[in-house]
Amino acid sequence: MGRSEVPALSLTEWLVLCLVAEGATHGFAVATVTSPDGELGRVWRIRRPLVYRALQRLRDLDLVAEAGTESTPHGPARTLVQVTTAGAAAARWWLAQPVGHIRDVRSELMVKFALLDRAGVDASGLIAAQRQAVEPIVEALGARRDEAGGFERTLAGWRYEMAAATLTFLDQVQADAR
């Protein structure tokens, strides 16, 4: 799947899509996992109305489809959704893509690591791709820092240190996986 074939989704929509790709589920279950106390809510919190909005958008894009209902003693029956073939391909593609900005390491990259861990999938490919994306950023920021003066040097120094710390972090994640 190439980038041109992938819809533009928000991080919330990607996360919801990936959770549905794990197996048929319903909005309340996704909202529980992404609540502040939920397993993924520690990384990226999604309020329940946003989960349902994301599910509707994913349905509109034919990335998920209704898969029946599930009765519950705690209220009305819940509508189950499952990933479509296109949705599964998009989720796999997205999980393998490195983040484009250092600022997205705390959110998007951590979500990807959490999802890969939930699925029992080795993150080595993503780690390698992320390193490849960050290394030129570190090099460019180091050069900018060395050439700049005043506040521009301070800012470039901050950005350089954050990017360099990302490389150290990636090395640690890879070492911990062994």
C-alpha cells in the first residue's frame, strides 16, 4: 500500500482503526481502552464521543464495517464493527511508518509501540525506520546549532538534544526487545 492510497486520518482515527483491526469490537470497548485509566489512555486519551465520531468516519471511508450487535445487561445492544480489507491494509501500513517530527515521538510513536506490543509484533522494523528518519534531523540540527547565535542557537540546541535523545531512546527500546 502506497502513501497515495492511504486516507488522511488523525492520530485518534488511526488508533481506533488499529484497535478495530485487532478484532471485532464496539465503541464502548474502544473508549474503555483509550480512557485515562485504560491501557492505551496512558499514551493517548480519547473521549467517548470522539471514539464514536472516529468510528463513523472510518465507516464512511469503508475502513470498518458493522458486524452485528452484542447484547449487554448494562444497557442497549452494542453495534459491533470489524475492519475491512482496506482498513486492515491501512492499519498495517501506518504501524510501519516512522513519525515525521520529533514532537510526535511522545504521542504517535508511543501509540504505535503500544499497539505493536498488544499484537505481539516485533517493533524492530519500525525502530529501524524511525532511526533512519531521525538521524538526518540530528545531523541538520547539530549543524544549525553550531552556526547559529543568540536565541536561535538556544532553540537549535534544544531541538538537537531532543532529537539526539530520541536516538538514545530508540536504542534502548531495541535493546529491551532482545
